[in-house]
Amino acid sequence: MALPARHHGRLSLELRCDHGRTVITRQHSHPPLQVFGLQYAADGAEPYLQIVNPCGGLFAGDTAEIDVTLHPGARLYLTTQAATKIYPAEPGGVTRQRTRLYVASGALLEYFPIPLMPFAQAMYSQDMTIQVEPGGVCLVAEVLTPGRMARGERFAYQMVRSRVEGWVGKQLALFDQMILEPQRRAYKGLALLDGRPYLGTLYVLTTQSFEAPIPDWNRRLVQRSGETIGITALAHGGLMVRCLGDTSQEVLRRLDAVHRLIRQEGLGLPPLQVYQPFE
């Protein structure tokens, strides 16, 4: 019996600044990926957008492609409507997602999807490329859960692979690759997850250097959360954050705390007035 054709969802967006207001100038989507209309905070300053997948997740063999371009002066807080669920791999093979983000000079993109949830036997591979031009800023957060904990699926997936490449101008500022195969390799070792089931990551790509405030930020965060979070500077500006937690809410709170520090003290931006999954 032939298997049904798999979904190959695509979402492509371009946003520009039109008289001080961000607008979508090009939008193309192919099911199951969609977006709600561009919305604004009460003060009108912060536009935000939600990516929607009415299928409830990605199935074995699915491929999802997301392409977002921000032109000079555009600003966007981008999130998802719900957690990205990855269904079991058998019999359709690896589920894949490819993301490309382009941020022009003077633009600001904050991409904070709701956590990734791989189900038992899932196989998931994601590739992300971030291109930020000098004078632009891009923040990307990810949270990986161990699975459907309420159903006892703790690290029951087969594989989660993530590859992130970040460029600032013509400089390679970030290359981060992670492969977790919990049924083959324990996740408790040093430099892995250290026995904690939830992992959060935040990438900040910009030409601005954060080397001066990072020691103070690390000290304050460790005082609050213990040695479960750390910030490191990138070679060509920007930074990277890793944090661990015993629950999803722990990791989300820690990422929210460091996001506030970076946004307000590092970038000199006001607090966000839009819906955030990390609140």
C-alpha cells in the first residue's frame, strides 16, 4: 500500500518599514504553514506575528521551510501559536525543518517559537541560517523538551539534530551543532544536559559587542538561578546563551530574564508589550 504524500510546508515573508510602521510586503505560504495577520501592541510600536500549523505538528517525512526577510527599519516579534510537535518517525522517516532569517541594517527580528516537543520514536532535523547585516539585530530562542512528560515519554525520541549558522555581514559569527540520540547515548554527561531534561538556547547576532556587561549579567543570573545558565560573547559581536531546567517553565523564566537584560540593558530597547510565550 502506497503511503500518502507528505506535507512540504513553506512560509515566505518580507517586511518593510513604511512611514515608521512595519508592514508585510510579500507573503507566500503552502499548507500546513500559515500566519495570522500582523498585529501591533497597544502602543503601536511593536508588531508581532504568529506562525500557525493547523495540523498540530509535523509528521514523519514532513519538510517545513520558513524564510523571513526584514528590510531596513522593519521590526518584528515572531512566534508560533503552539508547541512544535514532532510525531513518531515510523514509517515515514526523518522530519525536517529549514529556516532562513535575513535582517537588514537598521532592522530588528526577535524569533521566539514555543518549545519543540519530540514524541516517542521521533526523528527530527533542523537547519537554520541567520544573515544579519551590520546595524541589524536578530534574536533567536529555542527550547527543547524531553517529550510528552505527562505520558511518560522522557527522552523516548530517536534523534533531534540542530545545526545553526549565523553570519554578521561577511563574517561567520556562529556555528552551533547538536545531535541528541538518547536511546544510544546518555544525556547526563558533562557538557551535555547534565541530567536536566529541558534545554534553552538564545542567539543574539549583531555587530554590537556585549563583552563588557556579560560578566555582570552572568553573576546576576547565577545568583537568581544557580549554575544552570550562562552567556558567552561571540567573536564578531553578539552573544549566545544556554540554560537548563527541570521543567519547561523554569527554562522559559530563565530565558525571559536574560532576554530582558539583553533587550533593555544591552540594546537600550523598552520592555516588550506583546504576547510572549516566555512570560
